[in-house]
Amino acid sequence: MVVARFPKGATRDQMPLILQSMLADRFKLEFHRETRTMQEYELVVAKGGPKLQEATEAERQGESSVGPEHLEAKGATMSDLTAMLIRLAGGPTLDRTGITGQYTIALRFAPLMGGGPGDENLPDIFGAIQQLGLKLVPLKGPVEVLVIDSAVMPSEN
């Protein structure tokens, strides 16, 4: 387990770079970036238009929960939704909806890799997202990836 403390006053945008620097230092992590052609998805508005529930003022604080069978978000933007869909759809997801605002979203779906009893009655994530009047369109495209060249186990603190 890695426990890290960010410097006081660090912004959310700075955190990935701070974490990257810490990992490179602590694990002697060496990596490079490559562009690969991979499966990705575009989130678009489906025929009939969006069926999204506008978030209330109290919900705009934003909280979310994502699991193998559910996605719940309060105060989510379409950018937030696409970030949550990356793991669920199995690839990078791009927001092409043109929708602004914050929404409350609650979806139940069958896990991508199969699940337990009762899941056969649930749609997959691609079907569930259509309940929102949205659609995930598959495409192949260039995706920047980090390739780890080497890493070593750090010593105890």
C-alpha cells in the first residue's frame, strides 16, 4: 500500500503530476508514453434526446459510487460520467454529447465480464446508458498510454 500526502494548497490538477513524481522517486519508476490504436467509445445523445435528471442544489456537491453492477452519481457532469464509464465500458470514453450542467444518475447493469444470479435480467452498461437517452458508440482511435519500463520495490520508511 502507498500512502501519500499532498502538499498543502495543491490543486486537483496538480495531484497527478505530484503523484507521478513521488512514484518515480520512491519506486525508481521509469516509463515512457506511446500512442496506440485502441478501442474507445464516444458518448453521444441517442435518438429521442437526453433523459437526464437535473441535480438539485444539495446534490451539486457531487458524490459518486461505481461498482461492477452500478453507477450512481450526484451532481455529475458529462465529463464526470465519461470518466466513470472508462472502467465499465472497457476503454477510454469521450464526451461528444454537447450537454452541460450537473445531473443525478443511477444505473444498474450486468457486469461486463458476467455476474451472479439475477444479472441476466439487467442490461449491460451499453443498454443501461440508453436509459439516459445517451449512447456509447465504439470506435478505434489513438490513445496515449504510459508504458512502464522498470520499477523496484521500495524499502520500508
